Amino acid sequence: MDKIEAFKFRNPDVLIQTIGRRLRGQRLAMGLTQEELAERAGVSLSTLKLMEQQGKGSLQRLAKVAVVLGLDADLRNLFSGQRSFESLEAVERTGRHRAPQRRSRGKLAARVAEQLASDSQADTKSDRSN
């Protein structure tokens, strides 16, 4: 697969259109009309048409349609979070590292207050000497 083809699969617009086509294909394979599927899934006909033609619709409605079409296992596995690793070292390499801590704002505020107080005292001394 060339780079352009690979990019097309990473494009969200292409992805949602592909999902819509898959829904339509599964519906047709099951011999359902759009009206029948919409009724079984509990979504409006216009919503189902938008899903199939443009890939538009909410995640909740997509799940309802996927259940009726028997595609719900694909949704469950989509973000299962189960990653396979070749070794324990690979797991450890993916460990989360903490970002370096910044100075606490409390300490910074105290330093600024000290500097302001010092500057104020210096101003007061210079006013007295003038």
C-alpha cells in the first residue's frame, strides 16, 4: 500500500464514510430495508440514511444499528485497550514518565512578595534621604 492510500485510511472523513458503507453492506447482506433496520434499531429513517450515505450520526445511534446488524463485537473491540507486547521489556518501555516538576507557585509568590517588600523598603529609604 502506498503512502497516499495509507493516509486515506487515517482521514476521519474517509473513515466515517467507510463505516457508513459497511453498515449499508451488512444491512443489504441481511436482506433488510432501511425502514426495517431503522425500526429495529430504534433510530429514525433519516438518521439511518445519513449514517449510510455520509457516515454521520451519534455514537449511541451507531451502537444501536451495529447491535441489530451483528457488528457490535467490532465496536466492543475497537477501544478494548488490550495491546499485545512481544516482551516485558517492550511493556516497560511504554511506561508513562512523569514530566519534570515546575517550581511551586507558592514559592514563586513568596519570592515575588519578598522582592516587592525589599523594593518598597529601598524606595522608602531613598525618599527619606531626599
